Amino acid sequence: MRVSTLGYALLGFLAARKLTGYDLARLLREPLGFFWTARHSQIYPELESLRRQGLVRFQVIVQPTRPDKKLYTITRAGRAALRKWVTEPVKSPVQRDEELLKTFSIQLGDPEEAAALYTDQLRIHRDLLQRHRRLAASLERLQGKTLLDPRSPQFGNYATLRRGIGYERERVAWYRWILARLSAPKPRTAKIRRYV
Amino acid sequence: MRVSTLGYALLGFLAARKLTGYDLARLLREPLGFFWTARHSQIYPELESLRRQGLVRFQVIVQPTRPDKKLYTITRAGRAALRKWVTEPVKSPVQRDEELLKTFSIQLGDPEEAAALYTDQLRIHRDLLQRHRRLAASLERLQGKTLLDPRSPQFGNYATLRRGIGYERERVAWYRWILARLSAPKPRTAKIRRYV
DNA sequence: GGACGCATGTAATAGGTTACATGATTAC
DNA sequence: GTAATCATGTAACCTATTACATGCGTCC
């Protein structure tokens, strides 16, 4: 028995507060969980595995009007395992971006359809960028310079958020570049237009 | 029988030239395949599946000094399938970044060990950025403005390379930010130093 | 009446990694 | 000699997605 990466993701959230499997599923649902995603069907068995290893425990909360729930708490052993893991070297991240894979062969497709694809994506990521920025701004307003202290409990959250902002900003800029390319007037098109 | 995303990745490379499974494994090996990765154990069966679907075919090349090899060619049907796929909407990309997951809880770890981790990563991504930039520069020198034509056979390659550059540049900037945070003088540390 | 949120689970399948397996040639 | 490159494959295992399953309360 060992802890999977998903297990550490769950421990990471549980280190801040008590949560149910349902809560965790919500946190790891796209596009909110912007550095790790998982479905509830993976989360429930993983929580059970963490419990068997003594890294979390739960208490059942009986609710009159809603289904009963299991509120999970990280144990001392869980916190120790997480603390050890965070500074261990990472494996080089596996890049799997379907959109970039399509882009690699985009010259084969219809330019107008391609432009439609990237326009949709631009909108999605512009919205995401705005959301991240708002969240960062509200954190900054509430916490101020504490966020910049690498021992503050909110430091990791703020650091990942900054990375999310940088990532989305870069993405948006790239969409704008490719859309400009796709809609730039082509000599051939111009000729056809002139004579048809 | 349907074509997996990996299948389209293989078709994408085969659209440009004939390749063996071994060649494809090399192209999809980290960190070269920066938008899709796969091992040879996944590639060989996938090529066979594409062949059964009539999207690729191969010819055996007998080599006197080296092992025989299968040189794969994309078929007309394969090219059509690829062309159709490139402009189809993408599923929202699943983000799974172990490093960011660690960052989320980094305040729990030792700041010096954390700094070592990010210093390593900074070096790796600085090198990757430089490599992408050199590749882009050499492409630009050879092909010039053709690269900016979305119908040019090199357009997709150039577009993904630009994205790679943007991505790595953003990453490097973020590493610098977090390292600055981790090594910034803390009042508490200063006090301890003064009195110990 | 139907969709959505809360809440937890299992089963079947697909996708991906690691390890096993073989064997010649070339470079250090 | 020994490690790396070329070259192709299979088997076992782990990880992740989709689908199946249940049931109450609230909102429109």
C-alpha cells in the first residue's frame, strides 16, 4: 500500500480543513481544480485507502433533511506524509494537450473551422483568467502581505493561483496570435474575391 | 473500433513523412513530445489498430546490419480522418501537474528543501525554453514568412513551438518569483541568526 | 413534472506505465 | 566489457473515465 498522487491531492485539501468526499469532488472538478482533476468514483475509494493507511479518519454526520455524510480529517501521520512529499523531487510532468495536438496538424483543416475552434477556446480561457485574477485580488485584499510569506497557510494556494494566472494569460495571448494568423488576408483569397 | 487521441498523434506525425514505430516513440518521448507523450509499448499496438482500420499501412524494410523495420505510411482514409478531427471541438484539457499540487501545500515543507526543488526545475525549464527558442529561430531562418501562412505544411509545427516557448517562459518567470519568496529575509529568521 | 444539488458508492472499460523479452552493432 | 542505439513486441499492473445505482429536498 502506498499513497498515489491523487491521495496527496486529497491530503493537501484536508490539511486546511475537514471535508467530505463530495466536497473534495467539487474542489477537484474542472475547471476549478486547475492543477489536478478527479471524479468522485476515484475519490471515494482513495479516501478509503488513505483511511486504511491511517492518514485520514472520518466521523459520520447524520443529517435529517439530507443524506448522511462522512467528514474526513487528516491525521498526524497524514500531515507528516504530506510534509515529506511536498519537497520530494517531481517526475517530469507528462504533457498531454489534445488542443496542441490538433494545432500540430491544423494546416490540414479548414481555416474557418479552425478559427471557430480557437475563438471558443479564447473565450473560455479569457473567462478563466478573469476568474483567477478576481480570486487573487480578493485574497490580496483580505490577507495582504501575509500571502508572500512562504510559511503562511495561504501561501501555496496563492502561489498556484499566480501560476494559473500566468498560464491562462499566456494561453490567451497565443490564441490571439493564431487567430490573427488564421484571419490574415491571403493573396490567393483576395484574388478569388476580386474576380468572383 | 475508434481512433484514440494517441492514434491521431501518430497520424499527425505520419502526415508529414513515413516513420517506423521506433521513430514515433522517439518523437513522443519526453521532453521532446511537449504536447503528447507515449511509450513504445503503447505505440506498437496503436499502429496495429490504425492499420486494421485502414488509416495506415506499412512496408517491411529488411536491413542487413540492423533489425528489420516496419515503415508506416498514412493512407488517404487516414489523412481524411485526421483532417476531420483537427477542427472538431476539444474536451476541456485535464490538468495534472504534480509540481503545482506540491506547491499548493508547500508551506508545510522545509523552505530550503523547497528552494532546492524549484531551483532544479528552473534549470530544467530554462534549458527547455532555450532549446525551443533555438528551434524556432532556425525554422524562421529557413522558412521565413511561409511559417505564418496557416496553410503551410510547417504552420502547425511552428504554432505549437510558439506555444511551447510561451509556456516555458511563463514557467521560468514563476519559478523566479517563488524562489524570490522562499529566500526573502524573514524577520523571525533574522532574529534567530542574530542571537544564535 | 423535471432538473439540479446533496451524498455515497460499485462495475466495466479505456488509457498509460513498468517490466519482461530478444538480439545485433557501435561507441567509449 | 559495458552502455547506448536500433528495432519490435507482450504481460501485468496502475490510473482514470464512463456508466450504473439509489434517494430525498428544493427550485422553476
